[in-house]
Amino acid sequence: MIGIDLIKISRMKGFMERFGEKALSRFLLPSEVELIKNHKTASGFWAAKEACAKALGVGISSECGFYDMQIYKTENGAPKLKVSDKLLKKFAILDISLSITHDGDYAIAVVAIESASAYKIK
């Protein structure tokens, strides 16, 4: 399963200016907020969570909320994604890959999810 999301960085900048410090806590866990350097980084994290929810086929909803996903960084600074036990079980997730990039006015994220349910013949 693959999900992709694109966000205009100026949209996140306006969101952060409008809501101040509370803006990030609307979609990020405290450990993720600590990783945010600026509105560009926040844009990438937003896109990553949206892309994950799209890969699962449910979008941001009661089935998959922003706090069901956690972005963290490896020792080398590469972004990684963990999901809640609820999502692991519901979607039979085996592995998740995340890529975030920024170019000009946009941030883009792609999430690939390997699921045991993808191997079932219906």
C-alpha cells in the first residue's frame, strides 16, 4: 500500500502563525514537536502523516488519527514512522517506509506499507 501527500509550505507557515505554539500539538506528539525546526519541517511531518493515512486507505479519521502515527529520526537524521498497536493489528502492518522531501514551496511525503492482509487471496 502506498500513500503520497503534498503540502504548500506557506499553508503550514500561516497555520503556525495563526495558532502559535498550539498549532503543532494539533497534529504532532510532544516528541515530534521537539524535532520541528521550522514551518518547512512541520510541513513534511504533516505530509508524512497524511500519506500514511492514505496508504491505509482510510485518511485521517476515527480509524486513523494524527496521534496514531509517530515520526522519529534515526541517528543519521532519516525520518522513520511508527504506528499505534491499534493500527498495527487492524491493518496487519509488517513494515513501513517513509520518505519526505522539500522543494521550493512544497513538502512531499511518500509512505509505503507492507501488510500481511495484502497477501491474502480473496
